[in-house]
Amino acid sequence: MRAYRLLGRIVGMSDVDRPSGQAKDDRRRKRRRSNADALVVMLTLLAVALTAVALNAGRWGVPLFGFTNEHGSQCRNQWLGHRCTELTLAHVQHHVRAEFPTGTRLISGSWQQTHDFELTAKVVYPRAVAAEGWSRLTEEYGECRHRVPSPLDAEPDLSGVCVMTNIGGFGTGMAQDAEVWRITTATQPDGDTVVDLLIRSR
């Protein structure tokens, strides 16, 4: 009889010590919630890191990523250097050196930079300030050169084509002769002056 009672006590203690099925389920749920929370935190940190890379990769020079340069032009990195195809007038003005008159319009332009650089652009001076703009160009780049081909030759209805260049031995002796340049102006039928620009490193 005593043996049965002792066995009952042992069995009873074992039942108490053994965790119930409900307790096990609670622990499993807590573990799953903890793992899910950790996964959410990891994914959030990864998303933040990828967003930071996407926003700054262009400025860091990562190939194929775009960025906005200090002049506001839209550029894209290449495997060597970068290219800007959506230029601002301020970007063109920075490299031309001759100050554009008020009302100048940018028609098109591109900027390519590696260890060298090349700027091509086309701007238009309004009729009212065309003479002022042309005078500033000649002060900076010299007189018109005769029998020099220009990209405006093929455009119809232009008159008074003037090519200022140091290509082919021409030059001004000024500091910008460290660059290769060709500045072409012509008058449109409406009296505005179109200016085609090519400036590149030697």
C-alpha cells in the first residue's frame, strides 16, 4: 500500500514537472513572433541601404547610375567618365566664358567628360540683344574665319554665318587656346541669332 502511494507521488510530481501542451504551443508562438520581428527588421534595414545606394550611386560615380550635377544638368555615369544630355543654360555658360545676354534660350546640348571633355550646344540670342551677344563672343574668340565649314551650313534660311575657331591653325593667343573650339553664329529669318558651340579639351 505504501509502495502504491509512493509511486503515486512520483507520478504526480512528474506530471507537474512536465510542461503542458498549451505551454509548449505558447513558446512556439513566441519563438515564431520573435523570428518574424527579426526578419522585418533585417528587411527594413536592407531596404534603407538599397534606397541610399540608389539615391547616391550616381554622385558616387557608379556606372550606369544618373545624377544631377552642380549646374543642374541631368547626367549618367559611364564605365569611363560621364555624359550629360539634358543640359542647363548655366552649364553651357560655365564653359563658354562669354556671358550670354538676357533672354538666351538653350535649344540643345551635351557634355561628355572622361580624362578629356567635350561640350556641344546650340543657343539662340533674341533679336533685341543679338548684337550684344555676338560682340561678347568676338571679344572672347576672335574674328570670323572665311571658308571654314560649320554645322549651320546645311540649315536653310540662315544668313550672315560667322565661324570663330582655332581648329586648323587659327587661334587668338588667348588663354582658351588651351582648348579646341568652334563658335558659329548665324541670323534667323526672325532676326534672332543662333549660336552653335563646340568646345573640347586638346
